[in-house]
Amino acid sequence: ISIIKEIKVEKIVIGKQFVESENFKLFLEIAKEKNIQLQIVEVGDIIHIEKDLLFSVLWPTSEKIVNENILNNNSLVGKLVYKNFSMLFTGDIEEIAEKEILKKYENDQLNSTVLKVAHHGSKTSSTMEFLENVNPKYALIGVGKNNNFGHPSNVTIENLNKIGTNIFRTDEN
């Protein structure tokens, strides 16, 4: 909300919402007031950015709404693909959503060069099974220095190290 209040934004791509929070209502008001184009996406949508560059929406899905911690577990999850490079963006999903995503995508569909680690590296996500399926060469963890939540979790860091991933954190790098 603070970004769209302060910076000129032409278009926003947002995952389908399954609950209307006060923040979401305010977000919609400001977007309408500032004439910002909204594109609401869910599983199966593909955004063609330019030649050889696309963003595939892997989650959320209206077919399998996760009601536990509904905002986090129905976060927008997408895979950016450019030729042989890919990056998986995982929003704030937790273990329950990771399991649903693993059921939906088989083989190496989740495999990505870079993983934007879910939920700031929280202990509620980045299960070993999920990380093994993504098998990232690099992991990016967006986390504030000395945050009150203790993110990222030592378990998440250990899991990433076990699969040989190079880790980059916004609080350190």
C-alpha cells in the first residue's frame, strides 16, 4: 500500500484472493483512485513478458483453497523462465501449501535455478521435500536484520545447506 501511494505504478499482478481483509479493500481503493491496472491471476495463467521470458502462475488455485492461514498459504507462487534460467517465487506459503503444490506438480516442474525462499525463511516452510524438488542452485531470503520473528530459521538454513544451495540473505548480503 505504501508503495502504490508513493510511487507511480501502472500495473499490478496479484494472486486471486480468497478473503477480503481491510488492507486488501484499501489496496483496491487506492489502485482504482490511481488508475492502476490490476491483473488477478491463479494457477495456469501465464504472463508473457517478452520473447523467451514468461511467468507461470503455479499457485493459488480456486480448486484447492488452503483455509489454514489463508492469506499466507494462498500466496502467489510463480516460476519465471528465461531460456535455461528459472526462478521460483514462493510468497509466504507454509508447509501445508508446499504439500499441495508438490501434489500438483511432478517430475522437475518445480526445479529452478533460483528460489526466493518462502516466508522469509520461516520454520513453517521450506520443507526438505519441497526444497529437494526445487533443487535450487541459489536461494534468496528476504529478511530484516535483527527481526522480531527470528527469521530465517536455522532449520531452513540447514535444509538449504543439505542440498548444496548457495544462500543469499538481505540482512547479510
